[in-house]
Amino acid sequence: MRLLGLSCGPVDGSSEILLKAALQAAEESGVEVVHVRLGDLRLSGAPPVPGHAPDDDAPWFWDTLMESDAFVISTSIYNRTVPG
């Protein structure tokens, strides 16, 4: 089983600390884990150009999502409301 942890908050913030704890517990149970910080990805949003290699992380990220059996999304909560 492969678990993707997607961190959307500040680096080493509370939400990421909790995500790391969850991923560590899963890894100790024998689950393969991958931790990705959304802010570290280069995502241009531009459509792919036929015949040219992509200039961002979108293909890698898509493959990582599709190869994962489950994922945990960690994000900060401000003012007790749903994050944007």
C-alpha cells in the first residue's frame, strides 16, 4: 500500500507536524509513504505542448497521485473556517 501525504501549510507548522506523525505511524505499520509539500511543486498551469517535455512537476505529481492507494491532506485552519 502507498500513502501520499500532501502538506499545504507552512513548512514545519502545526499541520505539517501532525502530518509527519501520521505518515511515520503508517510507515511503521509497513505502508510506503510519500510526503509532498504543495508549495515546493512547480506547477505552471500551462497546457502541455505536443512534442516537448513539460517544464514543471505536473506529470510527476499526477503519476504520484495515481500510484497512491490513499492520501492525507494537511492544511492550516485560520479563524476556524475552511481553508481556501
